[in-house]
Amino acid sequence: MALSLAERTEQLNAEQRLLIKADRDIEEGRQRLRDQENRVLDLQADGHDIRQAERLVDLLKQTLTEWERHRTLIEQRVIYLRQQVDLTPPKAG
């Protein structure tokens, strides 16, 4: 079933909102990663065991990688929907 221009436009708007959220989440995730890396340095400087803290750094990096992949999928969907909205001929009067 073909989607109407209004439905495609709504899907595009929804995906654009998701893209904005993904960008925000990724930036916040990067900040959490930097914070954790700083904690590792502080713990190490104080002579603490840092294995668990380093494990969290690795998990945060893996999570960011997945978030970035998901963001790419959203971006591709936005591009596709933009093309669909642009290609949809206007309805006759």
C-alpha cells in the first residue's frame, strides 16, 4: 500500500526528531566516556585497582559504536523519506 504525502511527511518528521535525539544521546555518551576515562586516571593515580573502571570504559565505547550505527540507519531513512516526499507529485486541485 502506497503512503500518502502526508504520511510520508509525518514519517520524515518523526525520523528527523529521532535523528536529533540520537545526536544528543551520542554527545552525552561521549561526555560520560570522557568522565569515566578521567575517573580511571584518578583511580590509577591513587593506586586503586582499575580493572572494573576500565571495563566500563570498554562498555561505554561499545555502546557508543552501536549508537553511531543506529544514528546512521536513522540518517539513511531520513534521506530516503526526503527523496520520497520530494518525488511525490502534488494532488490536482
